[in-house]
Amino acid sequence: MLKKYFVSNILFMVFANVLVKPIWILLIDRTVQNRVGPEHYGTYNALLSLSIIFSILLDLGITNFNNREVAYDRKKIASLYSNILSIKFMLSIFYLLILIALAWLSDYNQQAFLLLFFVGLLQILNSYLQYLRSNVSAFHHFKLDSFLSVFDKIIVIILCSYFLFFYKNASFFSIQLFVYIQCIGYLTAILFALFITHKRYSTFAFQNIKWKDIKSITKKTIPYALLIFLMATYMRSDSYLLERIDSPYQNGIYAQAYRILDIFNMFGFLFAGVLLPMFSRMAMEKKMIANILKQSSFILLPFALAISAHSVFYAKDIMQLLYINTPNELFVIYKIVILTLPAFCLMHIYSTLLTATQHIKQLIHIALFCSLVSITLNFIWIPQWHAIGAAWVAFVVEWLAALLYIYFNLKLNGLQILISRIARLLFFFILFLILNYFLNHFLQIPLLYSIIANSIIFFIAVLLMKFWDKNDLFAFVNFKK
């Protein structure tokens, strides 16, 4: 029953996001970059990364803390809701002041300064939406949470499509307009999420705001805040450093290579959103946790390995399909960064388990170490190899983090790694490397037909190797009772 509940919610979540987010990333975000050019988009991407790194000041780990606390005891939402909204309002003002100071210290011009302000506003709105969604997922209403995860993007897709494809004056669209439209999307989603929260879970009341509770909540969430800041540092500082050390143009190329990774990596983030409340409620049930870990790994990793193997041999075709400007280094960068996808999947699963089992100290140590490695290597490799250097740093750091998360789960949560599972996954990856080498170098199969061939063989392989259960798949889509 637990397995069916878990997989059915995962499948719905994947379905909702497959319908929307690839359209957002490939049709809208990609078209915006082609329209405004790599230099303007590179500046935007660097500012976005900077705003994300310091966005922890908006949350202080409150969202994860709230998700875990409410999932464990749903009655706690009554005392947490009004106080947390008050905390987030104060943090939003503080965050904007910090961004203004950072823009001044980074010596940005007036145009970039204004853009950073609105990108910061995006992070504020996103922070509110993530908090409201944490209440929904804490009550295990994962299908509603999945809808909320894409609702803002639906609004942005509609508005951007008009200005990008139907508005007569093509030069009217700018990177600034792109940010304004995203703000509108978030505001719409927040209003809907507030309506759902007030109808189903709790209501805001000034009399429920207590400074004692605010102080207590903030004190409890500081470790989570430090953790998220450090994780954002080793995951996002590369873009900011590349733009500052090298150039916006190099960062624009780097952002192009990352787009496909972002599409598939979003499923890992969504998995983590489902896994955190589930792990929190079954923290003492090691056998149940082991089953969910196995199921999560066998859903995420085969996808990640197959995509990585295909991309290694079809990198040039994929990038030329997506972009107008495709320098040769772009193909190399894409090959490197896409090979971090399996590492990201492992991180989403195993870091979430450490969070749910409250091993925050170990998580902070891992994130601090990886942040130091990331910053150090970026300062050394970016001046030598430019965007390719940043890509190699990402590869080293993400795999290092993934292995450390697995190691500490083995040590602290009493988990076991079965060599047979590793061997099956490794064999699966080698199989797809051989397949795509054969398709690309011997048969010279075009990109579209290679995707079809990979998809067919993928579903055959995951069933034959028993990563997936065909009876479960049929049951979850109602083909079989």
C-alpha cells in the first residue's frame, strides 16, 4: 500500500511537470536567451545565481522546518502559520537591503542594479510560494502541491508566448520584461495558494503572532538556514564567479549548457519535496525507509544514466537544435555538466533522508566542505579554461557531495548498499553508452530517431532488469485493478 501511494503521487507529480516545465525551459526560457543574446542573458543568469545564494535570508530554513514539523504533527500549523508569515515579511526587507549592498560592492551599473532588485523580488515571491506549498505537502496532498509547483509557470508561459511569438514589435521584449512577467506569475500562484491554505489548513490572525514564538522558530531554523546557504553556494556560485572572473558571454554559454540539466534535475527537486514529509513520518521505520530509498533510486537513476549516456554522443545535435549561437566549447561543456545528473539525483534522495532524520550537523559539514572546494577550484580553473573550467568544477563537486551524503547515511542511519544494485545500474549505464556509440558513429542515426530508439530500449531494459514493476505501472494508470 505504501509503495502504491508513493509511486502514484510521484507519477502524478512527474506528469504535471512534464506537461509544463519543459515548455517553460525549452520554449520560453531558451527563446528568451536566443532573443536577448548570450551577453544580456549571462548577466541575468549571474544576478539570478547571486539572488538564489542569498535567498536563504528570506527563509532561514523555515520552509523545511515547517514541512517536517507539520508532517509529524499536523496540529502545529495553527501555532506556526501566522508567526512564520510575519517572520518572512521582516526577512524580505532585510534580504532586499543585503542585495542592494551586494550590487554596490560588485560594482554593477545602474541597469544591472535595477535588474538585481527585481530578480530579488522574484526570490521573495518564490519564498512565500514555497512556504505555502510546504503546508500542502506536509498534509500529504501531493497532487495539489504538484499543481502549485507549475501554476506560476503556466501563467508565465501564456504571457511570454504572447510577447515572444504574437506581439508585432519583436524588439519590445527584453530581459527586464521577462523578469516582470515572472513576478506576475508568482503573485497569481501565491494568491491561489493563500486561498487554499485559508480554506483547508489555517488562517492568518494577528492575535496569534507572538514574539516568543517567533524567536523560538528562528532559533530552531538557523541550522537549516546555514545548510541551505552552503548548498546554494556550491551549486550556484559557479555562475556568479564565471560572470565576474571571466565575462557575461562565457556565463551565457554556460547557462545554455545547463538548460537540459535543469529540465531533468527539476524531477529530483520534486522527489525531495515528496520524500521529506514521508521520511519525517517514518523516521524510526528503517525497513520502510530502505524500501522508499530503493524505489526512489530505481525511478530516478535509470532515467539519469540513460539521458547522460545519450547526451555524451549527441551533445552537438542537441545544442544546435536548441540555440542559434553554438560555439564549439558549448558541446564540451554540455557533455560535462549532463554527467552530473546522476549525482544530483543521489543528492536529492540521500540529503533529504539526512534532513528528515535531523542529522543537520553532518549535512552542514558536507555542504561547507563542498562550498570551499567549489569556490577554490572555480578561482583556479575559470581563468585557465573559462566556462569549461566551471563545468569541470561542477562535475567534481556534485559527485563529491553525492558520495558524502551516501557515506553519512550508511554511517548514521544504518543503511546498507548492495553491490548487486550498483552492478545493475553500472551495467545499465554501459549498455546505453554502447547503444548510443553504435547509433551515432556506425549508423549515424539522427537525433530524433536516436531519442525514439533510446526510449524503446529504455522501457524494455528497466522492466527486464526489474528496476520497475510492470504490474505496478499498469495498476497506477488504471489499466489493471
